[in-house]
Amino acid sequence: MNMQIVRFSLAAALLTAAPILEMASANDFRERGKAAKLSASAVSITPPRDWNKLDIRPGKFAETWTLDGEQLNDVTFYTGVEPGAPLVKERNKKRKPLPKFGAETLLVEVPELLEGTYRAYKEIGEFRLTGSKPGSYLGVKGVEFTYDYTDGDQIRRQGEAHAAIIGGKLYMATYDAPKIHFFQRNIADYRALISTAKIM
Amino acid sequence: MMLSALGVIGAILMAGAAPQSKTRTAPPPPPFQGVYQPQGVDEIGLWKVDDENESKLSNSRAVIHDEALTAYVKNVLCSAVGNDRCNSVRVYIVREPSFNATMSPNGTMRVFSGLLLRVRSEAELAAVLGHEFGHFERRHTLERFKAQRRGTDLLSWAAVLSSFNNNPYARRSFDDLELSVYGSLLRFNRDNEREADLVGLGYLNVSALRPQAAARVWQNLMAETEASAVAKGMKRPRFDRVAYFASHPPEGERAAYLGALALPEAADRPDGADRYRQAMGPWTPVFLKDQIGLNDFGGSEYLINSLASDGWTSTLWFHRGELFRARGGQRDLVHAADFYSQAIALDPLYADAYRGLGLAMIKTARPTEGRAALARYLELKPEADDRAMIELTTASLN
């Protein structure tokens, strides 16, 4: 009898907790024209159109925004990566370490850092940097580069990224989308989005 | 049905036990029986599923569509198992930097690029491919499918029977049975691997290649695993223990019994190392880059050093430089600059080596030399993708 009461109260507690849990794990809406802060950092962005922010973050310094789902158009912001830290959370620090951003990392090497991170994290061989040139991000001189790769789902993706090193920390935005149709469809949205990024 | 299942397991156990005997070498393969065709509803079904997988694979971007490389690997397989047998196989080289090769029921062989980087000779490659062919010839996928079905059938009935009996002993008996069935299925898989090793070495013993190479593959892999673990600050791995979930026998055991199964008088046969090196030539830099991308410092350093045992080339020095520069400690960068210089000494027109050298020097407080190296890089590769960034880097040094 006692057991039944315990079970009932446990079920009741779970039922009442469910909406709260659901809210806590929901993805967020980023409304057009409303400034939003990135990963509790000093970077703010005012999206020119509505975006979704995914709740699951790739790492301590990263967060992902998307229009139709991360497999179709994925904008990931890496905000204030500190020297000695990897871009995304390592699956296993000891067995499968990821390349780290370093105090000595040069701007010209940032594309290689992203390449190393993708190759090691996804364990793929098919990744190609297709070009890099001086650009700007957060109003600071930086690097702009492009790449393509084939992910584990065998879909060929194309990417464009903008990065800058500010105060010894790395700030970067990447846009990854399938080469067929999606990359071209939303590249302008990505560029418009990151052009509103500001560091306070 | 159960008795015949036990019979199959028993037979394979015996086949598995045979390799551990030091007095017996692997027997030659039986005469070729003709083209393989699926028999029975299970095997026909497996082949149909596999045909679909193969058509997806053949259009996949993961496959390296290099006619010469694929033909070469297929030839090595044929030189091990004979032309009759190898006609039933289609080889696909998959660009994936791990050590692996697979064979599926309809004769699709996937050879991973990571395997091609790791083996050193035709004989070593033939040993792995012969093992995979052994799985095909003995219809192991079908056997595993049937064993799994038998095991899960048994568990389903046991679940029904134990549910009739509402006491903890029935539940515990079911749990014990479950562990025992899963354990025996995993053991069955390991015995399949042992049998494929035995069959594979049987082919090598009657081929023109050196069968002792098979043990060498596993010795090299153990050394690489150990180098990788040491660089990561982990405990030295054990190669003599069989874990409950292990899909393959431990590497130490395989190296030992493969060595014993090889025909001793065949130790003088050629291993085709020169031909192998030549065939892999254009692909070695690509596979090395993929390997370095895995961020496994110890493993990559081991592989580069082992490739260099036949002599250092500019490609090997360059990739060693890339490996050290990617790790990026100050000491690493000094070493990297040295390795790039060695690459340039062997090939003064190696543009990418100048790039690495320049960047490594800039980061080790040698900007003047670094700028000169980067200028040389742009001179040798005027259309470089990162030209503007390199120019920006050198300009910022002023």
C-alpha cells in the first residue's frame, strides 16, 4: 500500500515537472530585429530574419543557429575561444583529443584549425579548404574562408566561415549546408546575419 | 536444430583452436568449386540487401574512384586467393583513415584507405584481404545471422516461460541465460575471425607471397596502438586479454598463431614491398594528411617513422612537420621547422614545405627567415588559395 502511494506521488511529481523540463530543453526562437547575446558572451546579434537557436550546444564556446534544421543550414558561432581550448566539446578528452586554439595560433592558421577539428571530430578524410582571404568579423580585421567536405551521412557539404582573433581569443562564425541547393539558398541569409554581429 | 547449432559452434571452435598449435601450418584451400551463388532463403535475402548497399556504395563520394589503384589492390587479392576465386569479388577503396577492410555476403570488398597507409608490402595487404575473403568463402555473415536468430529465438521463448513463473529465481535464470547467449554469440564472432585467419593464411601459404607477413601486420598495429596510448599519457594497452564484448581475438594472440601457421620454408619468398610502395606513391601524401587529421599524435608519428624505415622522403618530412606544427607547442614548432627544412633539402621546389617552414619560424620568433620562406612559397605557388592571407601575415610582421 505504501509502495503504491510512493509510486503515485512520483508519477504526479513527474507529470508536474514535465512542462518545466520541456521548456528547459526547448530550442529557442530568435526573432527578427531583436538583439540576442551569444553564449552569454559580449557578442550580440540582431537577426534580419527569424532564426532558430538549437538548445544543444556543440561546446562551451559554441552555439548553433539554423533555419530548417542543422543538417540543411547550420550557422555555428564560436565565441571567445580561449587559448588551450578546443572549438567544440571533446567526446573523450584523453582518447580522442581535438586540436586546440593556441595563444600562438596565427589568423592564417584558423582555417587549418577548423579543418583539423572537423577531420578529428567526424573522423573523415574528405575535407578540402578551398580558399581563404582577409575579411572582417565583429568589425575587426580577420579571415574569411571556404571549404567543402563529405560528412558521415555521405552528403557533400559546403562551408563558409569568418573569424577574428580579439584580445587573444578566437571569434568565428561558420555556415555549413549541403552543396546541392541549400548552400546557395541561404548563403545571403548567413552573411546578412553575421554582418549584424557586434562585440560590446 | 540446437544440436546442429552446437555442432557448427563446436566445429568452428576446433578450427579456432587449431591456429594455436605451433606444429601445424595453415592447410591449403580446397579446390575451387565454381562461381559462388546464394543458397536458401536466408542467403538469397542477404544478397538482395547487399546488392542494394553495393549500388549505393558504388556512387558514394567516400569511394576513391582511381582505376589504377583499385585494379592494383584487386590484383593483390587475386595473387593471394587465385584468379578463379577473386573473380567473384568487387573491390572498393573507401577513403576513411582507420585500419579496416570488410567483406559482405555478395562479394563486395571495402578496403579502407587507413589500411593501405598501414601495410608495408603486397604480402601484408594480401594477408588482410585473404582474411576478408575467408569470411566470404566460409559464408560467415550468413552463419552469424543464423546464430543470432537462434540465440534471440531462444531468449524470446525463455522470456515467455520465465514470465509464467512469478518468482525472483526465474528472473535470475533468465538474466543468466541472456548473458550466456550474448557471450556465446560474441565468442562465435571471434571464432569466425580465427577461422578467417586460418583460411586467409592457407591462401598465402600456397601463393607466391611471403606468409610471414600476416603476423607482421598485427605486430605493427600493436606497436602503433602502444605509441598512440603513450603519447596520450594512457596506460600501455594489453594485447592478451579477451573482453566480453570483443568482436575480434586479441592482437597478441593473432600475431602469435598467424606466425605459427605460416609455412616456414616460404619465409624467403618476395613480399612485394617495392611494388607496393610504388603503387601507393601518389596516394601516400593524401592518406598521410587524412591520418594527421585524426589528431592522434603518437599513432601518426609511429606511422611516419615506420614509412621512413625505407628512407626519408620529402613527403614524409613535410607531413612530420605538419604533425608537429598542428600540435603547436614551442618545442614542436622548432622541430617542425627542422622537418620542413629537411623536406626542402630533398626537394627545393616543395612549395607547401616553405609555407609550413615560414609559419613555424614566425611562431618561434624568427620573423625574418619566416617572411623569406613565405615569399618563396608564393613564388613557387603563385595561384595559392591562401595567397592574400599569407601576404597579410607577412605585411603584419613589418
